[in-house]
Amino acid sequence: SGLLSLLFSLGVSIAWAQTTADFYFELSNGSGNWTAPIKVDFVDASTGTDLTYRWTLDGADFSTEAAASHLFLKGGKFEICLEVKGATINDRQCQDLEFFEAPALPVLAQSSRR
């Protein structure tokens, strides 16, 4: 701590390597329609160096890539998390996504011709 005090008194700044998990997502349909089935692309926006990635969907692993995709077949509320590990620090960010069920298509009864 004496060395740090000396460095600060001399005006020397020390930059600490920081690892921060961050991501955003894009709906593949491009229209902003939140109705399942829908493919979602998750894009890493984390900071840090030499990062490893772990994506989870409701607690289950689904990718270890920097960018991930998932096809949501049904509506519902889902928790997506990204955990990044740097050289010395780990961080995690989670976001909740909610999709709607597609409306059921009406079934048309066939008329019988006599």
C-alpha cells in the first residue's frame, strides 16, 4: 500500500484490467414481432481480454461462443445469461425475454356437397 500511495502522489495512474459481461439481442424477423416461433441472435458486448463465454437459457447451457442464437418454439418468459471469464475476473449478466404464442389458425370445416 505504501507503493500505491507513492505512485498516486506522483500522479501515476494505474489502469486495472476489467472484465464486464454485456450483451444485446436481435430478433431474426427484423420486424419487432415478439411472437414465437422466433430465432433470436445474442451478440456479445463484453469488455476484457482473453474472454471465455458461457450462455445459459433458464439455467441450461446452450453456447460457449461469443455470439449465440436460439430458436424459441413457444411463447413464455425466459432468462438468458452470459457469463464471461477473463484472466482474473468473472462477470455475469442476465436479461429476461418474453415471447407470445402465435394465435391458433382457425380450422375451416369442409362442407359436404350433396
